[in-house]
Amino acid sequence: MSLYQKGLSTEPKVIAHRGAGKSAPENTLAAFRHAFQEGYRYFTCDIRCSEDRELFLLHDADLERTTNGYGRADELSWDQLSKLEAGSYYSPLYMGESIPRFEAVVNFIISNYCRLNIEVKSGAIDDRELGRIVAERLYRKIIDRLDACVDILFDEDLDRLFERLFNEMLDGPTDYCIKNQFLITSSSPLILEGAFAAQPWIPRGYIVDPDDDRFLDRGVNREVDRDVDREALFSLLKSLKCSALIIPKEFVTPQLVERCRQESYLLFVTVVDEIIEIDQLLKMGVDSVITDNIDAAACFS
């Protein structure tokens, strides 16, 4: 059972969507830095895999909307992707901003004691394999940082010390222990299965896609139309051994909130920008709200 399920973590009330959402070019390091300066300590990002299996940040499958490239991103090598410009579409002030590698964002999160919801997007490679790659790369990055600390600071038997420190960082009931810093999320069960098979200790969250009919009750009135099939949804969460549920705001009900609380799942709601609406959802009992509103951090710190 993870720290999420033990209830030992304290979730920030608001999470910055794609870095700084609409206040900087999305999924860039500039966006993360801007949101951090505005008080955010929890972020979401979108992860894709290049043709040569390098992980990078990008929401869309195609490059046109947020870069000066074109075509499918997963058909290009990292060398090609790294040369694209990803800031001027938003503003000339961000001219020269590039697509970040996944490890660059992980470095930012670790160095600034923040948290990251890593939304993994399906692409050209098998979903299970993609989940495995993300979990393994994240694990390697964390271990590299821990190795460096151990080598510099300690003189005792490193293998024994490493095992002790890793276990303490993994299971210690602190807000910014390893298990609280990173959450792998996806709307693809296969991606989550691949991540679990590779590194089961990294928490995972399932994202409800509003276009996925598997979990929607199609009734005759609008209220039922926008409800979810809770039994099917929670059966999937259990089978995937998830710690969290990420769901669009229109599907949040008091019954869903209570069920998450009873079964110890974190409930994140996406994407909500109005301060009044965020406040209502938090008072209803959701754990955190994902937002594009850069001012929300100051309102819910």
C-alpha cells in the first residue's frame, strides 16, 4: 500500500496544468519556472516517445500547434525534435524555447522539492512498452540522484547505506519523499500495466477520458448522462493497483467523492479555472484540482 493510500501525504489544493497552463508556452521549462514563481509546487505534464525512444514533453500527437515543426512527433528522432522552436507560438517573448526532455523536467521537480503528475500519451510503440520505458527512466533518474548524494556524503558501506536510504525515502511519511513526488497517469490501462510491471513502487493514476463510453452511464436525463459507472471504474482502478483517479469536472458527484474516500483513492479533477468552482470542488472533498489559472495558487495555498 502506497503513502497515497495510507493517507500520509498532504496534497496541494491546486496543480498547474502543463506547467503554467495558458500563462506560458505549455509543457516547456519556461512554463514550469513561471508557475513555480507564482507559488505552484505541483504540476502536470504530457509525455511522448520519439522514434528513437527518447521521452519528451508534448501534448498533441502532431507538432503544428505548439512548435515550428509539422507531422507526427513520434515519427521524428530526438535530435530532430530538440531543434524545434516551441515558444514563439505563445509569444515572441518565448522565442527560442525548446521541447524539453523528460529528464530535464524531472531534474526541475527534484531540485525544487516539487511534485509531478506525468500523463503518458499513447504513440507509435506498444502501450505496455511505453509504460515500462517511462517507469524505468524515472527510476534511473531518481537512483542517479541518490547515488550522487551517497557517494559525496557518506563513508560507510555504500551498498548497505544505499538500501537503507532508499527504503527510508520510499516509505517515509513526508510530503516530498520519492513516492509523493511522482505520479504516472494515463487513460490507457496498458500503459499503467507496463509501468507497474517495471517499477511497482511508483504510484499510478487512471485518467477518465470523457469520450470513453466504458465508464459513462447513458441515461435519459442530463444528470445521469454525465455520471460514471462507478462499479466498472473502481473495478479497473483495483485491477490496475492505482493510487489516484483523475476525472473531468463534469463527472464529479458527491457519491464519487465518497467512494474515493472509502477506498483510499486520491481524486484529482481536471481542468477547472474559475476560482469559485475550484473552491466548490475542494469543499466537496476532492483532493486537488488541475487548473490553467495561474492565480489559483495564491488563493489556495
